[in-house]
Amino acid sequence: MYLAGRLESVSLPYNQPMIHIVGVCPFCEVGSQAFRRCSDGTTIVVACNECSDVWMDPAYLDQAHVVVPDHRKLILPGTTLGLDGGAAGWATIEEIGRKGGARYITRSAER
Ligand SMILES: [Zn+2]
């Protein structure tokens, strides 16, 4: 099911070395659920850095609330939002804070 789209392998701007993690992915059970900025530069979601599954709200990170992107193109279903390309990247602590998500961070790590 998880064929491609390891976000960890995406080249990101050098000034964003950290990923801010909220949990362990309930699907692949090895990846971290971390805040990700979408290609529009403003939408912040939670994405697994291994299987690239997505959660739109950090308050609901269970299997029932998963959004599964096209794992080849990394586009969220029903949108034009990409997890890769454009302004996409791991969200900074400032971006997460502006969206009210900072309280969900359990740890931060170098990617
Ligand atoms: Zn995963």
C-alpha cells in the first residue's frame, strides 16, 4: 500500500533542519507524524515522514482521520495541495505556532 513518497527523501531548504513531531504513525508504525507545510506555503498539516499519510488536524491523529495522498504525486485528495514542490517543506516552529499547533508538539528532531 505504501509504495512511494517518503517525505524524508524530499530535498528541503537548508534553513529548516528540524521536524516537529506530534506522534508515531498508526499505519506504518515507524514513521513520525510531523507538521508539514503544503505547496501553497500556508496550509499546515501533519504528515508521516515515512509513508506520507496525512492528518488535517493535529487533535485527531488516529486511523479514522487519516487522509491518504496520491503516494506518487503527493497531492492531497480533492485539492491542489502538494506535500512536495512549491513552498512545501517541514513546518517551522513559527508557522506551527501561528496555526495554534505548538501545544501538540511532543518532540523536535533533526530530519
Ligand atoms: Zn506512516
